[in-house]
Amino acid sequence: MEAGEYLYRIGDPFKSLYAISSGCLRNTIRDERGREQVMGFHMMGDVVGVGGIGPRAYIFDMRALEASEVCEIPFDQLEDLADRAPALRGNILKIFGRYRNRDARTLSLRRTASPEARLAGFLLDLSHRLEALGHDPASFRLPMSRADLASYLGLSAGALGKAFVQIAQNGIAKMSRKTIEVCSLQGLQSLAASNA
């Protein structure tokens, strides 16, 4: 997929799940005013499309933020395999549980009062996800725009900019262009856990 290309749109008939092999995608919905709201960022190892299983239609717009590779998993074939291999069904349920947990963390992040704590929570989560993939958890590139990140965190662009400045001034992490350098993982954890 090329950057900007849609994998699926809201309301498209649900047929498949998609495993991300490389790159980064974002899922969005439209709010009551018709504005796009970023609901999540997905990268290598993630499986997307799960929300479409129940309603049999995709519930988000899924778009590539950068050149990405995805592997289509037709759901009817997956169900047939799961019927024949109970261990596979258990793994599928684990994947669904992982997304429910991530959704809960996202809602908690957006309820946090401080923009700095929201940003710290996001950076910490991204750091952990990258580390699990074998990447450096203390130095990484943000594939999303600041506007997308602000939308995801429920912040204005100005509030997000101030949060980056505050985190840098506290010696916790700094950003140069789109590269994040985590200076204090403990500081990031403390700030993400705070509600100040």
C-alpha cells in the first residue's frame, strides 16, 4: 500500500482481517460535526479489521500513513481453520483481547487531565510496542503527523506542542523532526501515571 491509500472505509462489507507486515496505518471515524477523529495507530504485528466482525461491516476508515505491507486473512477461511484447530481459536481470542485492552488504555489516556501525561502515555506505549518488535525503545521515529497525534490524544495542536516542550524541558524525552529520544524511561512512566 502507498502512503495515503485506504485499506477499507467505514461501511465497506466485512470480508477479511489484515495483518500488518510493515509500515503504519491509522484508523479514523467522523465525529458529530463531520470532523475526522483518529482512533488508533497500527504497525507491524497488528491485526486490523476486528471491529467489523460483529456488524459485518468495517467501523473505521483505515489508511496507510507510510508505505505499508498487509496480509489479507479472509475471515470465512479463518473460521473454517479455527473450527478444525482449537488452538488457533484460542490465539484468535488472545488477539481480540489484546485490542480490547489497548482500547481501554486509549480511553484512559484521553481522560487524563494533563496533555503532558497523555503524550507521555502514548510515547511509553509506542516504546513498549517497538521494543516487543525488537526495535530500540529509546529512539524511534513517529510515522504520524502532529495533527494526527493531537487528534488521537484529544488535544489541540498548540497543547500538543506545549506538551512536547514541557517533556523536553523536564529531561524526559526530546523530539527532533519526527525522531523521539527517550532520556528517562522512569520519568516517562511517572508522568504517564500522573493525572496532574
